[in-house]
Amino acid sequence: MQQIQAPKGTKDVTPAESRKWHYIEKTMRDLCAVYGARELRTPIIEHTELFLRGVGDTTDIVQKEMYTFLDKGGRSITLKPEGTAGMVRAFIENRLFNEPMPQKLYYLNSPTFRYEKPQAGRYREHHQFGIETVGSYAPETDAEVILLALTLFEKLGVRDLSLHINSIGCPECRRDYNAALKEYLSGYLGEMCETCRGRFEKNPMRIIDCKEPRCREIVKNAPRTIDYLCDDCRKHFEGVKACLDAAGAEYVLDPDIVRGLDYYTGTVFEVISNRIGAQGAVCAGGRYNGLIEELGGQQLPAVGFGLGMERLIAVMETNGVVFPDDPELVVYFAANGEEPRRKAFALVQQLRKAGVSAEFDHMDRSFKAQFKYANKLGAKYTVAIGDEELEVGSVKVKCMADGSETEVRLDRLQEYFRE
Ligand code: ATP
Ligand code: MG
């Protein structure tokens, strides 16, 4: 029969890989705890309307990349293409605004779906870690969110990354900017891709983020958002930079970053690696002061980022990070004969209950083959049980590292291994 394969652009996480994920997840959780962030889990599916309004209907994500379908009740449903919109919806719906501000909320390993051309670092299902801090306008909050990402990379042993920051201003700055941008682009209207022609009137800044080669060429000399900031936005951005300086974080001022989602206002940033190929953005985010109100909540400011787990692992691997090994097997029971096998089985269950990793033979191997298997598993100790051991009520525990043997009574095994 023909074998069924995983859908294009998706990846299994095999046991050899999942231990890397566990290590990263634990590091993330511990770090979030230190920053006072708490986990908020949201569904994989949301109403399509959420992303139309949240992410924006002129973005690449909404126009080209969403997995959208009608469910059996005729509702338009979309698989999460990013993390923030769902977090904000859940923040409002669960009335988290009633809790003390700021609220620092994180998500971990969130499956994220985008219909993109699969290639290195670009999948149709990927996973994101992210944080959203709601309620504060302070530049310290932008800097804190950025520093959480940088600290995470440091803890995970990733070095060759650079932080790029920019400000794209508030709606007030955007009005002036859009006018200047449209004036610049109007000479190129005929040469732009069809999608961008449609964006020209509705949302010209989106054209800056277009991936079409010709559009990229055109926007090279376009006006930059950073030159159109109002006084408040300029002051805020200066504040963010001062906080990063105070914390000793290095950054590159990068006026080309506008981000591909409509909800951003003010600070935007990306953490980029130049060692994992063309898809070098590992983490990206910024401030979004209008989204909560846009999605039906109060006027509340927020700032956050999303980080791609697969790209993070790729960067860690090129950095030669050594991941912790699987937990070791403490003891293997080799048994010879029916009664001894039964006893080995019972002893193993007892030890496991006490939190000691233990194993026995499931495969009806010969006595000799059981020891070979124990070796393969890397057991720290082996115990051999035959009729004789049952009779005297004690076994020899062999330490595999030095070959030494210790006589231990059967009813004392649990105590022995717990020590
Ligand atoms: P890119 O410019 O590479 O398309 P993006 O700006 O679309 O990235 P974001 O929406 O900012 O990406 O998503 C946050 C992070 O999620 C990215 O920095 C990246 O690490 C990861 N990511 C985004 N799209 C994919 C994908 N298709 N496959 C794997 N990881 C992805
Ligand atoms: Mg993208």
C-alpha cells in the first residue's frame, strides 16, 4: 500500500529532536517566571475576522498565507497565522484588564500556520514562543520585552545575533509618512506588483514589506518612517534606546524594518542571524497601542514579540550548542526463568513509582542478550535475578562504570537506588 506522508511544509519532531525542544521550553518558562510573565494558552483556530481586523487585510499574511476554511456550521475559521491577535482576543474575553497592570503574558510552542513556499527556515506549520506585555506606555517596557529575548538567547548559548530596531510611529506620524510615501511611489505605480497596486491607496506602508523583487527595488529609496516621527514618538524611541544602552544591549538602528503586520505602532524590532540562510529573522516584534481597542477592548497599549522555535533551534545548532542528554537509565534488571522475570517486572514497577528509572526485558531475550541490551541503553547499574537470588532474597547490584558489585536485599532495593 502507498505510504502516506506528512503534508508539505510540516515536520515531525522525533525523539532525538524533542529533547532539544524540552530544554528550550524549560529555559523559556524559567525566564518568563523571572520576568513575571504568566502563560496564556489560546486555541489553534480563531474566527477569520480576528485576523482580518487584527493583522490587517492588506498584509501578506492575510492576503496570501492563511489557512482558512468553513466549518460544518458555515463559520469562517482560520488556523492561527501568528500569536498576538489571539492573545489580545483572549485578554479581552477573559477580562484580564481587571488585573494589575502591566499584564505580562506569554505563549509557548504555539502552532502557527502560513501557506508559504516551504524552504530552509520556512514551513507551513511552525511554532512560536512569544510575550505580550499589556498596559504600559513606558519605553522601559519596550526595552524589557526586547531584553527578555536577548537574555533568552544568551542563556541558550546563542551569540552571533544582532538586534535591529526602528520606530514606525503612531497614526499621527503615519498620516504624514503615508502622504510622503505615496508621492514617492506614484511615479512607480505601473511597475509594482498587482497586490501592491491595491495597497497604494489603502495602506501604502505595506508596499515597503513586499517580497516581490521589483517592489523591493522600487522601495529602496522610499521615505523612511523614522524621518516622520512626531515629538512624542521620537521621545519614546529615544527612551527605548536609552534603556537598551543602560542595560548594555547592543543594537543596530535599521530604518528598513516596518514589519509585516498592521497592528504595530512605534517601536519595531527584529533579532537576526546571518548564519541560517535567507530566513534570518529569529524573533520579531514591537509596540501595538491600537490593537486592543481595535479588537473591542479598552484603549490599552502593549508591546510584544514572536519567536520561531524552528529557527531558534537552527541558530543554536550553527552555534554548536550542546543540548542536554536524555535522562539516564539508572538500573536494568536481567532475569532468567519465569519466576525471576515476574519478580524483575514487579521490582521495576516499584522503583519507577519511587521515581527511579528502571527497565526489564520485554522481548524474551536470552539472559546474555539482556545484558547487551542494558549496555545499549546505557544503564548505570544492572541487577541479575535467577532462582538463586529469589531463594536468598538478595541480589548483586553491578555498577557498570567500575564493575564493582554490591549485595543488596530485595526489600532494600528501593532505598538503595533512591540514595
Ligand atoms: P519572514 O520575514 O521570515 O517571513 P515574518 O516577518 O513573516 O518572517 P513574523 O510574523 O514576525 O515573521 O513571525 C515571528 C517569527 O516566526 C519569525 O521571526 C520567524 O522566526 C518565525 N517564522 C515566521 N514565519 C515562519 C515560517 N513560515 N516558518 C518558520 N518560522 C517562521
Ligand atoms: Mg513572513
